[in-house]
Amino acid sequence: MSAHSSAALAPVAVKIVISGGFGVGKTTFVGAISEIEPLVTEAELTERSVGVDDTSAVRAKTTTTVALDFGRITLDDALLLYLFGTPGQDRFAFLWDDLVDGALGAIVLLDTRRLEDCFPSVDYFEDHDIPFLIGVNTFEQARRFDLSEVRDALGVDPRVPVVECDARRRESVKGVLMALTEEVLAQRLAKAHAGSAW
């Protein structure tokens, strides 16, 4: 096989960002699907986080991401996804521009007990015109909402997909990633079609 033909068979590598509020399941999401040992930058919660990080809905949480989470998944022979999880707290927002640079799209995870925690992520991706979807993480203690209620509460564009997921389960996470890639593809095709109409 020639070098040219083997290069043609190499999968396309794309970057996906996993975002959302503190303790919403971003590290768990990346770890559930990554085919490599995920890189995590977890640090112990300390007294300095008291009054800053709201742990009332996630009392068992003792660590937090302070830089990023990183994982990799091969969806098929043609597509390799690099997953970058953002820190959930506003005080680490200065890292977002570097983490998001070059991303194909993003997943905003949310906990229905704390919808407002995902607003900064939603605003960021809307402001930067980055395709994203909302992943409603199914915490056992959380009340179940109809997905249309979640959409209304967030005030996102009707075209933004809102899907339910369990960040602990590989197949559920894979389904969310597939939904995002399909959404990105649909948006790109729509833009190409609109451009060709001129």
C-alpha cells in the first residue's frame, strides 16, 4: 500500500468540548467513553471553595476540575473524537478560549436541579457561534422534566438539540456524541446549501 493511499484511510480527528456547571458530570462523561485513560486535572475541594462552589446538590463531591479533562474515542474508521472537558466554575473561565479553539462543536451538560449553572456555557457557545447541544444528565435524585420544558427554561433556539443522557454509561454518552456530530453536519450542509443558492 502506498503512503498516499494509507494517508487517505486515516480517520479525521475532530475536537469536541464538554461543558456545563460545577459537578454536572463532565469528568464522568469523558471517562465513560474514552478509549484511553482520560487525563483529568482534579483537585481536592478546600476551605477556599466554601461559599464559592455550591455543593448542596452534590454533597458527595470532594474534587473539582481545575484545568481540563481529556479523552479520545474512535466513532468509526473515519472519525476520531478528541474530548475536552472544561472546568465548571466561572473563576476558571479564562481557560475556555484555549480549550474551545478549533472545536467542531460542544455538549452542555446540565443537572435539572441547577439549570442556571449551565447559562454561562450556553451563552458562550451562542456568542461564539459554535454548534452545541444540551445533554440533560439523569441524576437519580433529580426530578424528571419533559425535554421541551428544559428547552423553554433555558430559552435556547428551537434548533438546538436537547437530549437526555446518563454520563456514567458508555452507550448513552456515545449517543450524545453521535447526536452532536449529526447536528454539526446538518448545520454545515444547510450553510453550504444557502451559500450555493446565491
